[in-house]
Amino acid sequence: MQRLYDFLRRHPTGVDAFWALVLLGISGVSALSMAETQYRDPTPWVIPVIVGYSVVITLRRRMTEKMLLLAAALGVLQLVCDVEQQPANFAMLVIIYTAAADGAKWASRFALVGGLAAAPLAQLRWPEEEVGALGGILVTLFTVVPFALAWVLGDSIRTRRAYLAQLEERAARLEKEREAQAKVAVAAERARIARELHDVVAHNVSVMVVQADGAAYVLDAAPDQAKQALATISGTGRQALAEMRRLLGVLRTGEPEESGEYVPQPDVEQLNELIEQVRGAGLPVDFKVEGTPRPLPSGVELTAYRIVQEALTNTRKHGGENAGASVRLVYFDDGLGLLVEDDGKGAPHELYEDGGADGRGHGLIGMRERVGMVGGTLDAGPRPGGGFRISALLPLKPAH
């Protein structure tokens, strides 16, 4: 049964042709019956009119506007040539419905006007002799109703189709917007994880390299210091692995870490441990906190930690021998200030100008992105008299 229904939907013209043949047969039999009961030969225009209406039914969906005009012409022909109303006139109701549902706007209006005029014109051309004037008016009103209903039904179908098309278009647009938002979210998450990986790898590996070089240098002369350096390398490596395990866990699940296996996000309170680790790697750091410490938003705390971490990593990379650094953490009423300075030779110019023309400088790019995400400001560059300075102001209100 479903196959038959699908076949009929794929061949609408064939279905219309079938009903046109049925209407042609009924109208032919009716014309012959009327001729016999009225004892007069039918007008020669009966057959062309009946055939014409059958063509209207057959092609109503393929050529709606043309079939509407053909139906109107056949109606005029009936009036002029005195072809009385036939069952074939049912095609007028069908083409009015089709024009209202599928035709152009002008065709829909034309069908409405023509349908409302058809019944009064037929009553004038073939009046009912048995009824009076009032009866004729009632008959006319009664015969107008089917034409009006056919048009209203077709127009309702047109409105429903337009509404469904609008819903489908809106659903498709929303789906595209959701896909675009998902892509943006994925890109932002990848950028965040890339910054995290860079910060973790760059900092911890640089500490491990410095400690390894120191251990190799004092291995024979001071075995205890070498052991201490190796212990620092081991601890730093474990910390790096724990951080990377946490980030890879986020990549695998796409959800915030819940297992105790992953380390928590670093915050401002862990700056002391970070600076002690850097000092243990051989870089003197002066650390001071100004203002009254208080809990901060997690995004601000993580940003502050990563800025200090990256700044000290850059000092170890580019400051040269005998370089020292200072870190100032200032609590304001409406924000958190950071100032990291060193007295080394400073980073090459291309590493902080326009993100690094040589493809490097990702640490400073990551700093700017982090600060921008919390609505803060960052200034990085050489300081007067030598060395490098990084200053940042992180507001406590979220960025809009």
C-alpha cells in the first residue's frame, strides 16, 4: 500500500489524467441523457467543452495559470453558445483550488473573482423558471458557496506550505548557527589547550634543561648538588606529566576533569612554589605582594600564574648569565596588577613585535590572548637601561 501511495505521489499528472477520464465519461453520459430527456439534439459545442475541462483537470498542476485561463474561456464559451451546465463544470472548482494553492498571486485573485462570478452569470443565463426572484437569489448564493470554499481551502494550503517552509528554513539556519558556534568553541578550546601545553612544556622543560646542565657540571666535584639537581628534574618532569595528562584528558573527553588523577588549575597562591622552583634552577627572583590578598576569579588567577611563569621562562631563555628578575603582585580594589622585570640582555626584537616574524614568540602571543580573554591589558617590551619588562592589569569584572 505504501508503495502505491509513493508511486501516485511521484506521478501526479497520471493521477489527474485518470480522474479527467472519469469526469469525461460521466459528462458524456450526462450530455446524452439530457439530450434524450429534452428531446432535442445537443449543441455541437458540448463535446469540445467537456474535453476542454478534462484537459484542465489533467494539466492543472503542470500548467496551473494556463489551465485557469482555459477554464475561464470554456465558461465564456458555455455562456455564449448556450452549453448548459455539465458535470464537467466540476473542473472549475478543481482549478480554482489549484490556482489558490499553487498558482501565482494574480492567478489566485483571478480564480477568486471568476469563481464568485460564475454562479450569478449561470443563473442569469439559465434561470430557474419554477422559483421566483427571491428563490433565484437564494439558489445563486447557494451555488456560490462551493466556489468560495474551494478557493479558501487552496489558500489555506498555500499558507500552511509557506509556514512549513519558513519553519524548515529557520531550523536549517539554526542548525548552521549551532555548527558555526560549535566550530568557534572547538577552535577556542584548542587555542586554550595549546597555550596550556606551551606554558607547561616551555617552563618545565627549561627548568629541567638548566638543572641537567648544572648536574653535569658539578657531577664529579659536588655529587650532593648533582643529586639535588636530578631530584629537581624528576619532580619537574612529574609535574609536567601531570599537567599534560590533565590536558590530554580534556582532549579525550571534551569535559572538565573530575578525576583526582588530574592536577588542579594553578592559581596565585602557587606563585611561591613556582618562584622557588625558578630560584632552584639558578635564577634569582625577588617576589613581593602589595595590597590585601583575597580570593579572585579562577580565570584571573590562572592568567596571572601563566603570565609570571612565561615571563620567568623567557628570562631564563634570553636573559643570559647573571640575570635576575623581580615579580610584583599588586591587589587593587577593582583588579590585579602584575609587573615582571629582569636585568638581562632581553629578548630579541622579533619575539615581541607582531607575534614573532620568524614563527616564534608564541609565549607572548599566548599572554596577550589570556589577558584579552579576561578583559585586561598587557604591555611587553625592553625596559630602559636593559632587560625586559612585562606588565599586566587584570580586572576583576568579567569581560563583555
